[in-house]
Amino acid sequence: MTHSIRIAVYLIGALLWGADPRLARAADYEFYHENVMGTSLELRVRAGDETAARWAEDRVLREVDRQSAIFSGYDAASEFSRWQAAVQEPRRVSTELFEVLRASDRWRSASGGAFDPRVEALTRLWSGCAGQDRLPSTAELTAARSLMGRPAWRLDPGLRTVERLSDCPLSLNGIAKGFIVERACDLALDPGRGVQGVMLNIGGDLRVRGEIDGLIGIAAPWSDSESSEPMAIIAVKDRSVATSGNSQRGFRINGRWYSHILDPRSGRPVEPIASATVIAERSVDADAFAKVCNVLDPEESLRIARSFPNLDCLIVARDGRTARSDGWHRYERPRPALLAFGGTGGVGSPAPGSAPPATEAPSGGDVPKGAPSWNKEFELVVNFEINRPEAEAGRYRRPYVAVWIEDKDGNSVRTLALWVSMGGAGPFQWLPDLKRWYTSDVERKRRDKKDLFFTISRPTRPPGRYKVIWDGKDDHDKVLPGGEYTVFIEAAREHGTYQSIRKQVILSDQPFTEELKGNVEIRSASIEYRRKGAAK
């Protein structure tokens, strides 16, 4: 993978598997896909061999496709869409749709209306007004809330029928993804086939099942990029994690950014809360409660968390203050002293039999005497979008990607992102495909494979679109001088092409933005040198 070093996170597997020789041979395999349920999918499988791991991958993808055909609000042919469009009379529905509708009722009641699928009426209103660069009028908000006033449906558990009771548009986006993630993991976990553990991350909604555990980084809402330091790290096993917030999606109206999370009670975007992360036994609860925690006051959310067993949350206010449920401390872990690869770049553990890391000072570690120091008020942002292969109509595998910085002498000083395959002989089987990055620093080739395992829980973002931020430090966390640097974006696709983008920049005290020419693998890219806090 995967994400940058700091925001990301070690996924360190269990070392002892017991007496079963098949378990002793188990290894971790990683798979990455874009454009899955409108976002990205990352899958880690602990299996006896690659065949078993790829079987699990296939099971996950097939189940996601099947469930999406039930719940999608964007596909007119989905069961949910067809039920919405049908005559308002009791209709028998699938067990999956019935269960999610029942869970929606439970969370609407438990949250006092803070969670409500009828909020789709407000979403459509705010989206339309944002397209016109104006706020909704009082009359429009009143009309939308009036439409939400009638009950949405009536359930009959005995007959498994649902009767639609109003014309208010509905959306299950706030709860269905968690349900799908959990079901996909349940089907993929099969010790009889050699699949011992599964960790699935779809757009920041995670599920961990079986003999696999790991550390998960929680993205900070004020710095949600692939290379930012996580605000917290948690360790979970057989649990679900979901993060919801406004860092990735929203409405820009008259130059102001508004959250896409709307309060069903007021009809307006939420403001006091920036993000919330929830840990739960069931993914459907983690998904729904994460939205609730963005709408309610923290004290109300903490009260709800105390009323459910094994439900915990971390809530972050816009001013940076945090609130934690009583049991959150059971999962939180200290940050590793040095995280490796792909972000801030600490030195990882050397591979068995390799020489220890060099002890001499890294290039550019201390600002040379007389050299201009990095302007700490600025940061360099690299945005890029991965291209969809022409032959792929739906989801597609993510290519191997490296994003890094070189100084004026051609020395690599900071790796911002490194995504490679973990399956089979990977990652070292694939690193040479990233040609310049691979040859730019011999020390990287000695690092242990496990240091490349990362995942992050964050609000859902669009598929294929990524952002990394450079804070002026090198791979050893030392501040560099300002001046001349080169930004590199390198991409290679298995059984595909190799592409690279490079741009020389001068970093001082003058902000700038520049679009970069895309290619076969990287559809578009841009760089922005800006003052910190300049984003939305």
C-alpha cells in the first residue's frame, strides 16, 4: 500500500499460529481496487497461500457487487431504488434490505432523529443550491423538512414486507456501507480454505475478522492527506471501525465550505463537529453512529455510547478539542517511535540478514549554515488522480505508485507515498517497476516487508483521488532548507505501463499553484505551495 508513513499505520500480524502447520505458513496478502462503491477498497488477507488469498479477494468483490445491487441509491435497477419507485403498498423485500431498514429505525430512535434516511431530501436541496452557488432559502428548507415530516416506511417482520409511507426521497448511504463491509468479511473468512483473517477497508469503513489484528490510524480532520500524521492510533481485533467527517466531501457556496453531513432536525450542515470515529462489534452500528456523533453535541453522543455494549467513539470538534467515550482507552495505542515508508519515513526494521541502517546523518538533515530555512508557515501539496484503464468499465486495480521529493543534487529526501502489492513475493518483486524511486536510495531496499503495511480510517473520499502534503522534513524527520527541489510521481501497473511525472520547484515564501500533465496511469496532477490552513 499504501498510505504515507505518518498517517498511516502498521498492520502487524500475529506471530504465533499454534501447532497446525497450515497456519504456521500463513502470510499476509494485500489487494487494492478503485471505484468500489464510489471510493477505494483495500483488502488484507491472512492465508495459507496466494490461491486462498485470491479466493478471499474474489469472495469480497463478488459480495460487494451483490450487495451494491441491493442498496445503491444511484442505480435505478437496485432493489432499494425499485422499492422507492414502486406503488406505496406492502412489498416483500430481501433479508438484507429488511435488516438495514430495521437498523435504520433503531438508530433513528436511539439518536432522537439525528440519524434519518429521509435526510436525502435535504442533501438534494443543498446539492442543487451549491450548483447555483447560493444558500437554500428559508422557504426551501421549510418545504424539505415538511416532506421529511411523515414516517418513511412501516416494517412487518413476520411477512418481511415494507410499506413506503411517503414520497420523501430516501438514502441508506449512512448505514449500508457498514453492512456490506461486514457481510463481505464474513463470507471471505474460511479457515477450511486456508483463509485465517480478513481486514477490509472501503472508504474508511473497516472490518477486522479472524486471526488478524493491527493498528489503524485515525485521520486528523484538519490535515487529512495520505502523508499526514494520524491524530490517534488504535488496535482492534474482531471489531468494526468507521470515521465520518467533513474533510473529504461537502458544499462550497459563496467561497465558504459546508459539511455534506446535514442535521435532519435543523436542515443545515453540521458545524461544531469536524469528525468522529466509532469502534463497534457490528459494522452497521459503527457506520450509523459515526454520522450521529457528527450531528449531536459530544455529551449526547457519549451518553448514547454508554447505553450500548462495546460501542466507543472519538469525537473531534472544529476547534480541535476531543471527547472520548469511557472505553476508548482500551483500543488506543501510542504511536510507534518511527513509522516506515510512504509518509514521514522513519527508518524501518532491516530485513533478516541485511546490514543495519546507515548511521551517518541523512542528506539535508540539518540546515546548512547560511542556507535559507524552510518557511514553517508553508506546505507543499501534491494532488493526483489515478486513471481508469480503458478496458475497465467498473472497478479497477490500483497501480503501484511512488511520490517523493529530490533535492537539487538528485538525492531523494522524502517519500510521501509508496503503494505496492504485498501478495506473493511482493513488495520487493514489484519495487523495481518504480524505476527511479527504486534506484534513488539503496537503503530502502533493505527495509523489512512488514513496514509497508498501512491502513487509515477517514471520511469517505472519491475513488482514485489522492493528496499528499510535504512539511519540509526529510525521511528522518529533520527540517530541510528552502530552495530548489523536484517532485516525482511514478506509477507502474502489473501487466501494464510505466509512467512518471516530474516537476522542479523553488520553495521560498511565495505561494503558487501549477497543473501537471497527466499520462496513461496518472490522469491528472497538480502541486500547490501554500500557507498552512489555506485549504477550504
